[in-house]
Amino acid sequence: MGGETPELSAQERAGKAFPVSWDQFHRDCRALTWRLNEVGPFHAVIAITRGGLVPAAIVARELGVRVIDTVCIASYDHTKQGDLQVLKGISDAAMKLGGGTGKGLLIVDDLVDTGKTGKLVREMLPDAHFATVYAKPKGRPLVDTFITEVSQDTWIFFPWDTALSYLPPLRDGAA
Ligand SMILES: O=P(O)(O)OC[C@H]1O[C@H](OP(=O)(O)OP(=O)(O)O)[C@H](O)[C@@H]1O
Ligand SMILES: Nc1nc2[nH]cnc2c(=O)[nH]1
Ligand SMILES: [Mg+2]
């Protein structure tokens, strides 16, 4: 493979890192719920797995919603985006609650980046409300409610993907 430039992952292209702690994530999910409380009530929460599972649990708890379904979509293999794969669709029971179009349903994901994942789910449930905790500019128009916008060249590190580790002092060359 000599001489070939290796393809950059989405994370490498993103450049800037935005690490989020559990505390911060919990606070941001609660802030999201404050906004959603004005929009509901919702019959059910639909979590886009896997990243949507944690915010969906927190939001559903705060809103008092006990029906939670999943739509299972994979696109990024760690940080490289490939074709979207729907591994599991929305259940018939949740579809029925949303009258076939998603009316009164709340879709939750951790973030929108390019918007490809969100677009696909919106097509499945055109009348549902779509909420994410974080949004990048490309995906932002797809989202009805979000809390924090980060630039397109930022990579968000979630607490379930990270651990506390030693950081060398700045003067020793740490970024
Ligand atoms: O707006 P997009 O460019 O489509 O990217 C956003 C999606 O990417 C991540 O999921 P990922 O596919 O990495 O799967 P995961 O939730 O299982 O980590 C994230 O949780 C969103 O669902
Ligand atoms: N963890 C994480 N996953 C993503 N998938 C698409 N964009 C991102 C991001 O910024 N962070
Ligand atoms: Mg995801």
C-alpha cells in the first residue's frame, strides 16, 4: 500500500474533540426534557440505537413515558460512516400508537451529524417529533428540538465510549 494516503475517519476529519462527562450528559438530557415538556404529551419514545438509548431512558423517566421502542440503525464503524443499515424497524405496537405516521411519538438520538440517520427515521415516522441532545450544522435542520450545537468539525466523545485517563502536563507536549 506504499505511497497511498490512508482515508481519514470522520473523527480525524472532525479535528476538535468535545468530551462529555456523565454529569454533563445527564444535565443536557434534563435540559432537553424541559423543552420537550412544552411540546408533548407523547404516547411513546422511539430510541435510535445505540446512542439514543441513554438519552431516551432519561427523557422518558422525566416525561413519565413508559412505552419505549427502538429503531436499530448502524452507520459508523467506530468513526467511519458507511451505508446505513436498518437492523430492526419500529414495532407494530409503536406504529399503531403513532397512527401509522408517528403523530404523538418522540424520536430520541444522542446527536445528528450529517443527518443521514435522522433523515431515514423521519421518513419512517414523518409526523413524529425528533429530539437530539447535540446537533451539528448539517443535521440540524432535521431536528425539532436539541440542546447544544457544536461545529461540524467537532467530534463528540460520549461517556460510555471513554474512561478517565492520565494526561501529561501541557509543558510536556500535551495538546
Ligand atoms: O447524522 P449522522 O451522520 O447519520 O450521524 C449520527 C448518528 O451516528 C451515531 O450513531 P452510530 O451509527 O455511530 O451508531 P451507534 O449509535 O450505535 O453508536 C449517532 O448515535 C447518530 O445515531
Ligand atoms: N461519538 C460520536 N459519534 C458520532 N457519529 C457521528 N458523529 C459523531 C460524533 O461526533 N461523536
Ligand atoms: Mg446512533
